Amino acid sequence: MWILRNRLIATILLLHCCYFLTAQDPHFSQFFASPLTLNPAFTGKFHGTYRIALNNRDQWPTINQAFRTSTLAADFKPLGEDRNNIWGVGVMGLADQSAAGALKFNYVSLSTAYHITLDDNGYHQLGLGFQGTFANMILNTALLSFEDQLTVDGFTGVSGETFNNATLKSRYFDLNSGILYTGSTNGSNFFYAGVSMYHVNRPKQSFTGVATELKPRTTVQAGGFFPFSDHASLHLSALQSFQAGVRETVAGGAVQLIANPLDEKPTSLYVGAWTRFKDAMIPYLGVEFGDLRFGASYDVNTSALRTASSGAGGIEISLIYTRRPSTDRPVLCPKF
């Protein structure tokens, strides 16, 4: 009886969440470590020759592998880097699956952005970016299972859902855009603010011939880093997303502890936490050495779903490699 009750609670809560999340896109708790899914205008906005970013998220693993999301992205600057304008080009692949792999979304994106310097020192820039995405959706009905159907005669042993083990597919093209301001007051600190909109063209999704319009998602993001000693800096970031009446707010920060500040590429430890309001606390730990930065976080679920998830929100890792020259930074960039 106790096991049956817990399964019933888990099912009700999962259905409740699905009702409110049907319009939401895949997202990362470490949004600050996934620039090309945050805003197309971040394309090319980094110090270095090229940047490669890997992100992986396993959300609610105790609920039948509810959501798994992975991305691999790369961006570079065809015209090189200086204190003036920057042109960036990027490519990204994203795979998102749910229900133990029964439902899969695969995305391939191309993005570009142009950043204009607003002052002689190169402290302030304004960027505009665009991203085109080809999306492929696959529903493998053979991997779906349902409870027995309850009728007046009891459990019949056969559910009412019949798909004949078919594989349903759908494809569409998506268009995203964004604007980004970056600035500094003294050349050592840095801050940014941007707005991005995804699904600008309102693409239609369909598995059964009845098309559903994908609602636009607008995200406002801001952050920066502020040194307070030779060995430490404070990194802050936040976002607010809106999509089809659903809102998501994430905010937090981390302290960067620098082991060898006089080195051209110092080794650093990052310790901090973010919070997704009314949903989860997200402790974060990161390590940076050379051109590589690794980050790990864990969602500690605080919403009503914690009964079904046993408080386990999900683990997430990020890995960013930025090929940087062994020189002073010529332009100020976000610290991802």
C-alpha cells in the first residue's frame, strides 16, 4: 500500500508538472556556462581564437529518467580579435530526451553576431545576434508503457492507448535572435545585460497532423564579475524567462579563488550557488586551469515535486575550452 501510494503521488505530481512545462524549452541551471543557448548575441563574445562548450544535464533521474539534455557548441571569430568590432560565427548541436528516451528532440543551430565598440577604450560594446535552428522530433511509441485500464469490471489488463509501436516524427525550422550590452568601469571589472527571443517565427510542431504553434520564449539576462582582491573575484548572474504564461527566475553567484594571480593563465577555484525560485537550490563548484574550465552543479529540489523526486533535482556538468593567446586580454568579455 505504501509503495502504491508513493507511485500514485509521483504520477500525479509528474502530470501536474508536465501540464505546466509543455511550453518550456530545454534549459540549464548553469546557463552562464552555455552561452549559445542563452543568447545568440554571445556568439564570438570571448577572449581567444575559438571556444568549445559541452553541457550535460540529467533532471529528476529518480522519475524514470525524466529529462536528459546535452549540447556541444563551438564559436570563433573569422576576422580575428581586437579592441574594435567583433564578428562571431558559431555552430551547436543539442539533444534532449525524456520518458526514458521515448521522446527525443535533436537540434542543429548556426549562429552569428556582430559586436560594435561604443568607446575609444573598448570598455563598452553592443552586440546583435541571430540563430537558425533545424529541429527534429522523434516519438518511439514502442518505449511507452501505460497502466492497466480500469473499468466497471475492474482492471482489464489492456490500456486504451494504441500506437501499433509506430515511430512518429516531425521537423521544423526555428529562428532566434538577441541583443547584448557589455561594459566596464575601469577595465578590470565587467558586466553585461541582454535580451534574447527564441522561436521568433513561431514554428509549428506536429506528430499526428494537428499542428501546435511553438510559443516564443523571451529571456532577460544580466551578470558580471567584480575583483575585490588580487586573489578573489565575485561572479554574479541572473535570468528571467517568459514562455506561454510560464516564468522562470534563476539568480546567484560564485567566488573565484585565484591560486597564482601573476600567471598569464592562473588556476582558479569557483564556489557558489544559484537558486531557481520556487523550484530548487543549485550549489556549484568549478575549476579553471589553462584554457579549460570545468563546472558541476546539483539541483536540490524544493518544490512540491520533491515528494516524487526524493529531493533529487538533477546533476549538471559543463566543460568549456577557450583557446587563448598568452597575452593581456584586448577586449572585455563575459567570464563563462
